[in-house]
Amino acid sequence: MGWLLGITLCAQNATEARKILDKTASIVAAKGGASAQFTLTNKKLGSVSGSLSFKGRMFHATTPSTLVWYNGKTQWSYVVANEEVNVTTPSEAQQLKMNPYHFLHLYKSGYTLGMTEKSTGYWVHLLAQNKQKSVQEVYILIHKKSYKPSIVKMRQTNDWTTITISNFKAKNLPNSTFTFPAKDFPQAEVIDLRK
């Protein structure tokens, strides 16, 4: 009988987690787009801060060393130090590192959901059902009243990356915001790394 209660509580917890993420998505994924500040921390990079604009799956991130544009299919990464643009098709993990709001698309399939309630927010947990996924685990701290995320922690293999988010603002952003503006970088060397 105890195992049946455990299964029921786990299913209720997953349902609550999905409701919280659905509500977050409805607030954060404004049709016109949004912007925020972020700080990304992991063992390899140390700590990097910057700003982010996003709309649907598209994003544009700016840090002191790199500018990144992603139009939903192609990503352009401009490295300031050597005026080089790398053109790629990023993995889920690469998208989530540059756009912490990518979790709004991840949670809908391929992940088991869970949730722990804290005094000011919810820690929502996503665990990959397939061990081949590039993002194996994600924790998101979502504020109880605003439903805006403030921390996204993700695991690839055994490496954790923590992204702290602040100053979220809804904005109307044209789609051109998310495509590399080649005319603004006439000296840039473009390297196409797509296969």
C-alpha cells in the first residue's frame, strides 16, 4: 500500500511542477520578446556576466568577450578579441548555456519533473529520461509570486553550470535582433562550422 501512495505523491508532484513551468512559460515567453541580465558560472569558464534578449527559441547574448545571435536554427558567435564569427547549429546544452530561458522548451518532453517548495519559490527539477541527452539534469528556482526564474542550474555529464538571472523585462523585439548583422562587423572573419 505504501508504494501506491508513493507513486500517487510522485505523480502529483510532477503535475504541480508542470503547472508551475506552464505558468512561468506563459509569463516569461512573451510573444514580443524579453530581456534580462545574467551571470554564468562553471568550472571551465569561471564566472561570466552579460545581457540577453530572447523571443521564442531565438536569442541574442552579449558578454564582454563574445556576442551571440541565434535565430532558431543558426548560431553566430562573434569573438571580440580576434574579430572571428563562428557559425554553428548548437545542441540543447549549448542553447541552454547561452539562453537560460531555453528550459521553457525542454520541460515539455523527454524529462521527468519534480518540485520542492521553499519559502519564496519553487525548485523545479528536470531529469532526462534518455541518458544520451546533452542536458541530463536541470534545477530552476522560480519565484512564488512573479513566476519568474532567478536561477537555472544544469548538468552535462558531471559538470554543473549555474546561471543567475535578474532584471527581466518584457519587450517588443524584431526578429532581426537574432541574426548576425554582418554589415556592422565588416572586418570579421566568418568561419562556418556547420556539418
